[in-house]
Amino acid sequence: MTTEPRESVTDCTRRSAVAAMAVGTIGAGRTREAAVEQPKPKSRPRIAAVVTEYRKGSHGQGIIDRLMDGYGWQGGWHHPAVDVVSMYVDQRPKGDLTDERLARHPGLKVYPTIAEALTRGTDSLAVDGVMLIGEHGTYPRDAKGHRLYPRYPFFQQIVEVYRKTGKTAPVFNDKHLSWNWEWCRSMVDQARELDFPFLAGSSLPITWRIPEVEAPLDAKIEEGVCIGYGGVDSYDFHGLESLQCMVERRKGGETGVSAVEAFRGDAVWKFLAEKSDGSKTRTRELFDACLCRSFRLSSPLPGYGNAFPDTSQLPALVRDPILYRITYNDGLIGNLFMMSGLVYDFTVAIRLEGGSTLSTQLNLPGLAPGQTLPNFFSPLAYYCESMFLTGKTPYPVERTLLTSGVLCTAVDLLASGQTRLDTPHLRTIAYQPPRESQFMRS
């Protein structure tokens, strides 16, 4: 059986779009130089949105609304040079916004299946890009604690259209690739096989940093710590991406992970205990450096006040401490502490060879109790747009493949009661980071 040569439906727009995006030097990550209003290509890429839920505060609403209505960017209102033309919405709970968006955007149409959203009632691929946002919605958890979001099944339906039509288009997948490692690997492998741009991951690596710290490229990094908050198979992924976007810049680039450890409860505090002489371990020093960058550090003292918690006060503040400890192939140690109750933000600290420490907060503006308009989706929308316009991913999907694999392993460890697992499946995930970190600058 023979098929026609595969082609990307974005080819016709790329030549003009590359020039448009070059003004902002997206590929280099110099967001401080990005143009407020990007020149529009001759043909606007058509985007299909595949989402689990479209209600206020959901990732689907937060990201896709920005591609349709624009957002504040570099001191002006940015109108994306793409058109969201089709949508598949898996669940429509109370508060669903789908019908309102249809009424306000005449060019938008909702389809009953993913395949129809991509072909738009034809027998061929009829979009130039796909936004896959499989976050939020009523989906079961398995015995290990995985939320069974259907990212992989949705991705498979997208790929099936590509295979049937012989055409492809860039795909963005929100957050980690899947709760199943084999599925994570398959998604990246299929994107490579069919040769379409595939972008994925968290909003944390490209959000604002306070202060604007960038790990030097080719730095010798000895250890890294991230402190975050939230539950298992949820915000822990954001923490892993926060850590990874810093340590991947070390000398030699990313070389892979040889082992993952996972601890919960009292075992976590042992890693933060002082040495026998009363001095602090390197891990504890980095932990404290992270806390010093937090804007939402809980005080151990009652009433109004601000005090730095000591070791004896931590258990009272954090009822369910979690630690993922990562051993990289080159000997680097990475630590993710999930400290709900102690902090309500994400901070990272790294120790460079020679003893100097770099630390920062990966700021999520708008994410706080009672707020449902998180502004940190704006950089994510911008980089997705850049991929649709240029046909190139602004940062490697291997970062998210690695963090997805670490998360899958850590969740398995917590569920089984084991503490350590060698990870030959993660040893071969190597990549080079962008020359400049692509976080938002002021």
C-alpha cells in the first residue's frame, strides 16, 4: 500500500511567518525584545482546540481564550496572528463557556469528535495546528493516585487523522504527557516518526522570575532544590519542570536520569536535619535559600508576624511533606520538596561549583485563593503561537518527556512504599537547552 508524501499544512504560511516572529527573537528566548504587535503572515494559521473542559479558571479557558481574544504583552495588547476555528470539548459542566464563545466568535465551530474538529467536515486535515489541553474535568483516579486525564487517547486520535490524511500540523500538549510512561514515550516517538513539531509542558519555566535569575549556560551545577505545594500527580509536575529548566543548563546539557527516590512523612525531615555538629547539609542550605525567595511563606508564630521556620517547627506547618530526589547520569542531585502549608508558590535554588548559590521564585501572577484569572498563561500562549507561525518548537519536548518520566516513577514509588528505583528508561533522554532561558523578563 502506498501513500502520498506527508506534508505539513503550515508550510504555506511559514516563510512569511518566520520573518514576522523574528522581530521578537522567539527562538532565542529574548522576550524582553518581543514586538508588542507581531506582523501578521499572509495566511493566518487555523487552530483546533481539543480540551477536556471549557469553564472559567480551567486551563482550556485560560489558554485558548488568549489565542482568540488576546492578552497583555510587553506593555500592550497582543492580538495573536492565528485563528481558533474548531473545538472539541469533552465535558461541559455547570459554568461551561463553550456556547458563549461560539456566539462571540462567528468563525469558531464545535465538533462532536476530535477527528471532525481537525478535518472540519472534510476528508482532509483542515487546520494548521492543534492545542491539546487535557487538564481539569471529572476523571477518575487510579489506585496509585494518578488522575486519568485522557491526553494520550486524545493524542492518538489526532495522530490517526494525520496518518489517514497524510498531512500533519504542530501540536501543543498542556502539562505532563501522560500518567503512563509508555504512553509518554509513544507520544514523542510518534511525533518524531511523522515529523511534526511537538511542544509540551508547564507554564512555570517561561513565567516571570523574581529575581530574574538565569543559570549560566554550561555551568557546573552540584545540586538543585525546588520547593512547591499541591498534591501528587498534580502540582508536583510544575515543581519538576521548575527544577529541570534550571539544571538542564549545566555543562554538557541534559544527560538523563539514572534513579528516582520518593519519600513521604517523617522520612522527608531527615533530609533537612542538621549535621551532628549543628551545621546544615547542602540540601538544607538550598532549601532555606528557596524559602527566602517565597512571597507566601507561612509564619511559625501565631497572629500577625513574620519569622523563618526552624527545623522543629516544620512538621506543624506541613502535615504531608513529600520529597522526590533525582540522581542524574552525571552525578547531579535534584530535589523537589512539596511543602503544602509552608509555602504557596514555587522557588528554586541551585549550588554552582565553588559554592555560590542562585535562587529565584517562578512567579505565577494571579494564582491565589479566590482568583481565577491567572496571567501566567500569557507566555505559554505566546510560545504556542510562535510554534504555529514558524513551524519550530521554541524549547525541546524532551524536557517534558523527562519530567513526565520522573513523575510517573515517583508516583509509583509512593504507591508501592518503595523509596528508590533505578530508571534505565530515563538514562537515554538527553538534550540541549535553548541558549537563553525563555522566562518572561520585565
